[in-house]
Amino acid sequence: MASRDINVIALVKGGERYVFLYDDDSREQALRTLARQAADPTLSFSWYDAAVLAQKIRQNTPRPRRLPLAPRADRRT
């Protein structure tokens, strides 16, 4: 089950602030949004900025939960 927590990633660049909000289910959409912003020539948001923030988004990916190991059948208790 996906978390309903909201992730926030932000960049302050000069007098501008870029703030991106996303949940775990919209992680890929957030990455695409970074690319669209970097491609916009009217913004100071660069491809480098997008790459740095994308790396942070990927590092924040929740890891799957591990299942507990069952006791070995050949062990005597």
C-alpha cells in the first residue's frame, strides 16, 4: 500500500523558489515535471538543477519491506 505522505523538494535560486510536491505514487510524474521546467527557456531552472533534484527524488524512493525469514526446517529447537 502506498504512503499518503507528501514529499517536498525545493530549490532557491537567486530570488526564485522552485518547490515540488509529490506523493510516492506520483514520483515519475514529478521527474517529468522537473524535465519540463528545465526545458522552459523563460525559467532560470537549469538541466543541472533538474538532475540534482531528480537524484534527491530517486534517493528518497521507499525500499520494499522485507519479509521476516522463516525458521530453517533442519534446525532443532
